[in-house]
Amino acid sequence: MLAGHATMRAMVLSNPGERLQWAEWAIPKPTLGEVLVKVAACAVCRTDLHVFDGEIPGAKSPLILGHEIVGTVMALGEGVGNAPGGIGVGDRVGIPWLGWACGECRYCRSDRENLCDQARFTGHTIDGGYAEYTVADARFCFRIPDSYGDAEAAPLLCAGLIGHRALIRAGSAHRLGLYGFGAAAHIVAQVARHQGRELYGFTRPGDLKGQEFARSLGAVWAGDSTRLPPESLDAAILFAPIGTLVPQALRAVAKGGTVVCAGIHMSDIPSFPYGILWGERELCSVANLTRRDGRQFLALAPQVPVRTLIETFPLSQANEALERLRVGRLQGVAVLVPDYSDSVQPTPTSGHSRHRLSGGRD
């Protein structure tokens, strides 16, 4: 299908901290169990920044970032058949952060593949979606609900999935605080409100626009992360990767409450008095995701329905999108969209209209 057209364009990270380079790369070939996917959209995640900055060890080099990928299957590797219910050529799929797990260790055997010591991650140890094509293990791809366009669906694959896993760790908490009101929080807020929870939004000090955004999504209160809420919380989820927020969140939750750290990286947590943990408060983290998480959340999202606030960027502007995320000049999620108008298109694919705030196609 791609005979004679062996190259693609990609934004490549050569060394941590260096600007991504617009490069011509070989289109990868799917090997055993893999599929070749033509990228339609790839959301930009804070984890990408952590990888870019070298804060998450073990990344391959050079590397193509991106792990919230939506695209169309163009070719199948050995062992991937067009069996009923399986992934076939022409199918629209999503590719998440967890790209492979061994299936044999004690974590994998106990439905905790997110903790697999041998796991491989898209956009970290596997090349990701800041490119026109990518390959992925077919077993770790998800079908995307038909009600979402490509760009709108991309944030569901990490901001949505990790947020969903964090919400589960928060238990049945009625009064729920969200620290850091960005990509994940704006999705979790919608699910939490759908479940009848009471939301409290925390932003960086002085971020009045972010606080208004939180209120627009149903928060009964929104304020600076340095402040305590008017009511004690039953649980708090920290999406902001700032360690000093941990003791602040512990002070905000009532006895028996839970603080969930949802990021893959966080600055150092300062020491704090035992008294703010005492009273059977719990402090826990969320690590990666499982395929079960993905199937559950992608079934739930259209029922809410979750609507994603996005801002699209051409693939070539990945550096600008990352910088906007770094300095907090995004409301919602940046999504990279390849422009195939002046490049090879092996087969035509259906276009999906893009909206700033949408849960489906026109």
C-alpha cells in the first residue's frame, strides 16, 4: 500500500531539552503483532513535557513524542488478521501511553499491567504520534467511539484515561477537589458532575480565567491552590506536578479523605506534620493505565457525554504547542494535526470536522 513512498514527516527529539526537529523519517513497518497507523491527530500531554525535559528516565533517543494518538490502520503486521471483532485495515483506532506489557509478571497476571516492570510506553520507549505514521501493538489499541471526531477523541487517550483511573482511586467521594485545571481536570470534572459529585477547582494563584473555566464546568467553588476550600473535601486529585500541593491538599481533605497524585512526575514533596495525615487520611498515586481502564472509559465517555476543549496546531508547530502548555497559555488541550495536502496520501480517509468544544462529528 505504501510501496514507493517510504518516508514521512515527523517532529523528532534528538536530545532532552532541545527543540524538536522537523525531519523526514522512514515510515515504520509493522512487525509481529503490530499495525501501521496513519496519524490523524495527536494530543499534547504534560507527560510529553516531562519526557522532553529528561525528567522521565529510559527514553529512547532519538525519539518521536506523543501518546494520545488517533488514526487509521493502513497495514497489518504478521499475526494481526482481519478476524471478526479484530482490528483491520481501514479501522479507526486510538493509541495510548501503555504500548506493551509482558503479560507474564506478577503485575500482569493480577490485572495490574500498568505496573509491569518491562512495560513499554508510546512516545517514550516507543516512537509516538508527533508524526504522519506510527506503529503500535494491535492488542494495546482501542476502538474510538463513532460520536467523536479525530481531534476531539485524542485527549481521551491520556487526559481522559488517567483522569478516570484517578477518579476511581478517589472512591465514592462526594466533595471532590481538582488541583490543576487543565487537560485531565476538564474531562474528569464532566464525569464527576455526571456522577453527582460536588466539585472544587484549584488553579495556580491569580489564574482567574482558569477558575472561571472550572466554574463553567460545574465547580461550586474555584480558587487559588494556596487557599483552603469553604468545605472540607472527601478527596482531592492532584494533576499539577507540584509537590508542595500535597500537604496543602491533605489539609483540605476531611478525616478519612484521600489525596490522589495523578501525574507521572512531581517535584519533591516537602516534609509535613503527621497531624495532617492522621485521621485515616490516605495519600496515593496513579501509575499509567490498563487496557481495561481504556475500554471502560471509552464506553463511558459518550454516555456523559464528555466534551473535549481543544486547540489544534499543525504538526510542524509542535514546539509552540509544548511551550504554550509549559507556560499555562492553554485552556483545554493542544492537538497536533498532520497536514497531508502536500504529502503522499496512500489511500483516501474520511475527514472529521474539528470543533473547539465538541463531543461528536457534524
